[in-house]
Amino acid sequence: MQEVTVMTLTSNMKYKEEVSFLADTFKVFTTDHLSALLLFNGKAMPDDKTDMARILSSYASQKVIAKTEIFRRSDLLSNNNIPRMAWTKYGRHIKR
């Protein structure tokens, strides 16, 4: 079990620059923002779209970012418009 956790954290570290940029630049952001930034930077997207939330959760566990109580519908045409969790920089207080 520990090997899987270490491997997941290591593989998600390749997105640290993008996640830190989003946290420093936006009050709140979603997986849509991360997807757009990865495409813009020419980085490989995860094979499974649901991995985007896992990536952000792993950075939340490292206290880089934090969940908010805000949910936003996706603006991407390729998504199913299910509300997405909005994230913010760790330690920033966001009023709803």
C-alpha cells in the first residue's frame, strides 16, 4: 500500500509548477484551469480525466492548496458540466 502512495505522489509532482502558478495567480481555480494550463505548456495530460481531481487532492495533502466550499460548472465544451470543486492557495480565506 505504501509503494502505491509514494508512486502516486511522485508522478503528481510533475505538475507542481502549474499548480503553484494557479494558486499564486487566481483566488480560486478548478481542474478546468489546470487542464488548460497543461495544454498551454505542452505537458502530458493524465490518461484518465478523473486524475485531475486526484492531482489537486495530492497537493492539498501537501498543504500547497486547499479545497473551498465553492463549486463551479465547467466551461470546457468537452466536459459534462458537472459542478467542479474550486481550490485556492493554502492559508487563503475565501468568502463564499
